[in-house]
Amino acid sequence: MTTLIYWFRNDLRLIDNPALLEACNHADHLLPVYIHLAQAQVSHALGFPREGFHRKAFLRESLDELRVQLRELGSDLLEYSGEPVDVLVGLSQVTCAAAVYCERIEAPEEIRQSQQIRERGISLQEFWQSSMLSPESLPFAAQNMPDMFTQFRKKVEYAGLKFSPPVIAPSKIPALPALAEIPSMQSSQEVDNSTHKFLGGERSALKHLKQYLARRLPDTYKETRNQLIGQDYSSKFSPGLALGCVSARTIAAKLDAYEQTHGANDGTYWLWFELLWRDYFRFLHFKYGTQLYRAKGLSDAHGMRGGAQHFESWRTGSTGKSLIDAGMRELLKTGYLSNCMRQIVASYWIYDLQGDWRVGAAWFESQLIDYDVYSNQGNWLYIAGLGTDPRGGRRFNIAKQEQDHDPLGEYQRLWL
């Protein structure tokens, strides 16, 4: 009788979860677990937590929904807190588990977690499953991918690639091992009430995707994506994607079916284009790894601007620049910010306030319910001019942005 542990990471779903499907196919008993990481509770040097309450609330909803789904299949979800290596070694000993199955995450902290687990003699089976395209399908080795996104995109399109097909959900989950012997370090976490406008969980993510397509909103996506107010100006797929409540492949497959029915257009292409940007930031980690986390990024620069004296005014939306303040207050209150405003406030922090880009990235990590390590790092490096783009950073003219995106001041009045 084979007992396996399934460690949920940023893949809180049953549909298109190859790692979970493999675990179910190879186990007689399966223990599904989620580990609340010790470092998520650590505060940044500037005094804010790595995981703010909006993120905690969205995670709580997502885990609760996953638990319901697993229980409907005769299983359960056990939650623990601590270092993954300690939790998984302890559970492996108690259950006599042959291996731990999980999603592969190609970022420094997550790679280190995996190394620590293997060093303790645990068989860790990792599966890459967070991108729209599989690394194996690319027309080049991920380690040798083009640096520039445009060249990356052209090679992908020339090869005729759109997405890798999603896999089905497991039809049944193997029975739990004897739970009476398993210490439950953490069964649930209480979080403060949050005012975010998104619902966590796989069913919520799929319901949102279904209604978005049913209302024909992809057709207008390209024209509306840079608006600042409302629910429908952009897809809002990112919160579900961030925790893996829905996969990029599932979204791409549904979008492809939509095009077969209604025809392709600029909007449907642009949604795919944005998913490809997401893949690009992921695959850059295969090529550059920890270099993406250096103060100088991929540049040859020596030293970085490092001012943090204006951080509190930027963080709280009290800089005196009304567009910036409106954006930062929306982020603080809801845990969300449009992509357009993210770039504007990031530019202001880096260039106008001479702030360290890593501090800005850390604040986004704390606050954004759709925080994604790959995209967050990639976008901040892009704005700072320390990534792969040879054209340098992106400094925005705030007055022009205000005129282009909020000429009547409606957004500013909403949040100020």
C-alpha cells in the first residue's frame, strides 16, 4: 500500500493539476496538505508583513473552497504552519509516505525549500504546471530563450504555439491515511475581514471565467484594459491565476473555444498576449534565476538608488500627487490595482521619489491579492530598467498619465 503526500502550493485547484493527478494515480492513500510558510508572517525591515490581510483573506477563501471540494471526493485538506521541510519530514515519518508530490516553482525561496526537503531524504516529485505553454513545447530551450519579449513572442507564434492542453481533474482522491496518528499543527487560520472584491477558490474562478466569456467581454478587452474604474474593464483573471485556483491553460483553452464560436479579434488575441507575457516572466527564471533578485538586476550598474524616506507617504497615498495617492489608496483598501496604475505608481516610486525598486516590489508582494513572484519581479525590473529590455527604464510623466487615463478626475475622486 503506497502512501503519498500532496503538497498544495500555488495550485489550489483540481482541474488541470498534473501533479495532483499523478499523485492520485500512484497512491493507495493520499494526504493533501497546505503549509502556511513561516516567512510569510515575517515583517519587512520597513515594518509591514510579507503577506497582508487582503492576501490572507483571499487565500483563506481559496483554501476553504478547496477543502470542500476534497471532502466531496472523500478526502480532506490539512493545514500546517512552519518550514516545509520540518512539516513534510514529520508527516512522512508518521504516515510512512513514499514521496511528496507538488508543483514546481522556479523562484529562489521555493527552490531552496525543495533542496532542503531532498537533503532530508524525502523523495520530492515536482511538476511544472503554472504556465500556458509547457517548457518542453517551446521552440528553444527555456535556458536559451530570447531576452526580448517581442522576439520570444515571434518565435512562439512562428511555431504555431497557443497553449498546452489542460488535463482533467482526478475522478477520485485516494483515501486518507490513518488520521488519528497525524498531528494537526494547523487546521485553519482566522483572518481579518477584508474589503477586496474578489472571491477565492477554483469554483469562483471558473464561474468568473464563464460569465466573462458569456457576456462577450473579450471582444472589448483591448480597448478597455487600461481603464481605471469598474470590474469589467479588464479580465480580472489574475487573482485566480496567482494562487492557481484556475490554470493559464484552462483559460487559454476556454478562450480558444470562444474564438471557434464567436471568431477571433483584437480582444481575444490581446488576452492570449497577456497570458504569454505571464509565461515569459516565468521562463526568464529558468534562464537567469537569482540574478533577477539582485539589487542591480540583470544590469552592469554599480549600486542602486535606495531611498526609503518617502516610503510611508507613497505607501499610504499621501504624496500630494493626487493620481498616485488615489492608486496607492485603492491598493491599500482593496488589495488590487489595475496594471496601468501599477506601472504609474511604480515609476513614481523609482524615479520621482528615488526609491529602491525592491522596496516597491516588497510592498506589492504584501498587498496584492494577485501577487505572483514571477510577474511581480519581472514588472518591477522592467520599470526600473534592470531587466532584459535594452531600452532602459520606464519613467512615466504623471501629468500626461492623468490626462490620458483620468481627465475628468473621476478615479481620483473615487479614492481620495
